[in-house]
Amino acid sequence: MVRNRQSRIKNYFAENRLFTIRSIVAGIIAAVLLCTVAGRLFYLQVLKYDYYANLSQGNSIRTEPIPPSRGLILDRHGVVLADNLPAFNVELVREQVGDIKALDATLAQLVSIGLLRTEEIGNIRRTVLLHKVYESVPIKLLLNEEEMARFAVHRYQFSGVDIRARLARHYPLHEMGVHAIGYVSAINEQDLRQIDSAEYAGTSLIGKLGVEGAYEQQLHGKPGFREIEVNAAGRPVEKQGGYASKLTTRPPVAGEDLILGMDVRVQKVAEEALQGKRGSVVAIDPKTGDIIALASTPGFDPNDFVRGLSVAQYAALSTSIDVPLLNRALRGAYPPGSTVKPLYALAALKYGIMTAEQTTNCPGFFTLPGSSNKYRDDEVHHEVNMRTAISRSCDVYFYRLADKMGIDRMHEFMSAFGYGELTGIDIPGEKAGLYASPEWKRRVFKRKADQVWFPGETISMGIGQGPITVTPLQQAHFAAEISERGQIIAAPRLVAAMRAPGSSTVVARTPTLMKQVNLATDEQWNVVFDGMQGTVGPSGTAHVAGANAKYKWAGKTGTAQVVTVKQTESTKHKDADERKREHAWFIAFAPAEDPKIAISVLVENAGFGASNAAPIARKVIDSYLLADEAPGIRTPGLSAPGAALPGVLAPVAAAPKTL
């Protein structure tokens, strides 16, 4: 008989008792934790209220950069060419604005109130994103009173955007000397990839061209910083009570001041003489290479770049037929015309091709043997020797000279003086020009037919035409080389001295001397000097410009063709399209016995150099050598020329041969 046994699977009583015990323990623990939290809250919010209320006024310390003051640029007499003035900018801090969508919305809203232009947004956005999130990025420079008032009305709508006071670059003489001085403009995306962003913290402008660009490192200085307390909204707060943080400040170091060799009075005369023309004047001190004047017209106001140009404004400058942004002094490459003749004459003496007294007949044209093509002159000079060929600029004489000398010797001699090479000026952008040769044609052209050097090319180069180009800077440099007989050749430079921030001591820079050109004797040089002095004499091509000069000087006129003239056409293009007329050249140095200034003048499409370039050179040289008799230039608030700052380059009347 099987007995049914009943097994108990669960003990409900035991489980209920265990659950009750656990619930009581959990409740006790929760109560203890709750009491702990409540006690802590009571401690923090009641007992320590004053302490934490005091701390909450400045819950963060932020490091704010202090941008350095940019160094000044002055002329040799202490006239300020570039300084700094207080200005107000709209600046944006990305971490306070929010995410990318918030940034885009903020920029769009600034456009809607008329502070930004739609075409600027893309560049501004990229620039902001390239900065660190906590950096204050300028997005609108140099606000005027109307713009400041407009932003003030809408200020409550913007988070992370505010107006800040900064120092901005200012050019008190506006267009004067702009191609030499250069300009600064807003730091853009490309600049940020090339600079150390820490060194430019808090800085919104950077040098772009000229001295401003070439000497950016010296002018910029070193930024400082200060620690400031900010609240949760990122705004600075002032501590209340006795619990104050120890905040650190490091002052910035201003940039160095640069003193140029430029004489602003001479620069003014040069630019006024070129007014309404396209051209350039470059004047150099032959002993030191200091550039006394560097003018290129037309120009532009660099202050516009500091404020920021609209797309339309920049397009107007960059597409203008007169190309105001082009530095003609450094980058304008033109045929030199007859200005090459003095050196060709010197080469003929060196190589024994012609003597100084040997004469040749000028019937007004020259033909190569076996050719009927006439290489014409502007007039019939009859019998001329080397001196009169230079002073009266006889083309036929130099056609024959070039034919006898040959292109190889011409190239060798002219290359020694630096034709086709850079002068080494201390600002970027210089163009080397061209002095062609048979080897150059073989290197440049691929077709065999194009590589042939023709006798006619040698003849043309004998009067500075054909495959030969120079810049006005090179021409002034060549004039300086001639004036010093190839013995003292200083590389052209704009910056002659520097001055440390806060110091009154000017440190002169040592001139950079180039290799001497020992290719001729003093007697041979005297022939060239006689010819060039004859150019400005009673029977020379520049006799009108040379009349009644109070010093002895020497020069050479040049008229460079722009288009090829057919055999049946006149060489005098008075009725031609203005931009197809000849370029007017003149090079000179003075005083002839101890040169203190060498100059080149170019006037585009002006015709004969004697009547259109030489008078400009005369005005510029007079303003430099006869400084006491020339009217000065005064600008409100600036030093006048002649009243040199302590330690600044001495006035011309007492100018030493070296700095």
C-alpha cells in the first residue's frame, strides 16, 4: 500500500519575514542618506551661504590677451608715416555664442541690422572657426558712431558679441608712399595658417605689403595677458567681499619703430609731379642704398584696407585699367630705351670697339649689310663722337656700336651691372626684368625656329628695345652704380634704422654692399660722365630740364616704344592711341662730382623722356639738394621735415656718406 506524501515547496512565512527585515534596513539606509543630503544642503545653503555667495560672483578665471602696440613707421626726419589710433571693433566669442547653428544665426542677424555684408559671411565664419572657442575674434573693424549706435540698440539680442576698444593702424598721409610703406588688413584664413596664433592673440590686423609686410615681425611686438574673473555668462565681474583671487597680468611689448631713408618732402614732390599720370619715381642715396623716394601712381588709400573693403570696392581697384594696386617701381617691367646707351658706350671702350673721339655719320637711319630694313632715328645727327652720341641720344651711333660688339659681349657687360637680376631691396614683390641672349632663347622657346637669334635683335637691344625690360627701381640702381663708377654699390633699402620700444636711441642699419664692377678705367668712366652731363647741357636732349641748375648733374633720356612701328609709319605717335604711345624715361645723379642722389623717372605712354620725364627728375633733385629753399610739408600733429627727432637720420644738408 503506497502512501501519498505531501512535500512543502515554499515557506511563505520565512519569505515574508525576510522581506520585512530587508525593507526595514533599506528604509533606514534611505533615511540616513536623505538626512545626510538634507544636512549637506542645510550646511551649504544656510550655514555657508555668505561664503559661497561670495565665490559665485567670480566662478571662473579667464586669461585675456593684451595685444601689443604696433611699431611706428617714420621718415628720415621723424615725420610719422604709420601710427596707431583707438578704434572700436565688433568681436565674437564662439563658446558664448553656442554651436555652429547659433553662430550662423548670429552672423545672419548682424547682416540684418546692417553691420556685416552678406558677401563677408563666408570668410568671417571660416576665420571664427579657425580660432579657439574662447578667443575673442574681431568680425567688424573700425566702427563709426552710427554703427556703434545701431549695435547698441540691438545689443540685448546677441550673446557672445560685443564692442571692444583696440588700437588700429592709421596712415596720416593717406596715399603718399603707399607702395613703399604697404598696409595692414584683417587677419584672414590664409594668415592664420602661417602665423603662430598665440603671438597674435587679441590682434586683428597684420602687415600685407611693403614695409608693413616685410618687417611684420619687428613691427608686431609681443602680446601680454591679464587674468580676469568672469561669471557663468562669461562676463567680467568685480569681486565683492574679502575673498579675492590673485590675478596675474603680463604687459605686452610694443613693436619696434622703423625709420625709413625716405624723405617725405621729396616723396610729396615726386607724387605731385606724377599726379594724373601712370608712372614711377625712385630716388636712391648711392652711398647707402637708402631709398629717398619711391612713388608709383596711381595709388590708393591704405586706410581703406584697415577698415575693410567691400567686394565691389576691391573689384574696382583690382580691375581698374590704370592698375592702382601695381607697384610700378618694383613690378613694372618696361623697355629701358636710350637710358642703356651710357653703359654700352663704356662697354665699347672696354672692349676696344670704338674710341671716345672716333666719329660716325648719322643720316637718320641704319641698315644691316644685305638688308633693306631701316632702323630709324628720330633725327639726323650728322657727325657724332661718343660724348655727343650720348648727350644727343643718337640711335644710329649705337646701332653700329651694337652691331660691332655683338650680343654675347653686350650680355656679359650688362649682366655685370645687374641687368635681368633683382636688386635685393628689403621688401618683397620685386621683378627681375629681362636681358635676353641666344642662350635665353634656346632655354625659353621649344621650337627650333623660335630659338634663332637674329642680328636685328642685337641692333634693337643697342638702343634699349626688343627683349630687354627693366623696372624703375633697377633703373635708379643702375644710375647709382654709374654715379659711383661701379665701386660703391649698396643694395636698395627702405628701412635705414630701428628704434626699440620706449627708447630714444636709433640704431642705424649697416648698408649691404654688393660686388664692385671693375670693368673700366677712370678715363673711360670720364667719357660716360661727360656725355651724361652733356645731356642736361645746352646742346643735350634734356637741356630744358637742365637749365639754370644750381649744381652739376648728369642724366640720360630715354623713349621706349610700346608697339612696333612699321617702315611706312612715323616714329612720333602724337596721334596714336594714348596707351600705345612711347614710355618716357630719365635717369640721373647729382651732384656730379659727389653724388648724393640717383634717380629714375618713368611716365607711361607720355612720349619723349626729355620733355616728360626729365623735368620731373629736376623737381625731385631740387627738393632734395636744395632742401633749405624748398617749401616743407606740414601735417597737423606731426613733426615737420628738417626738425629731426633725436637720433633720427640727419637732414640732407648734413647727411653723412654712410649711416
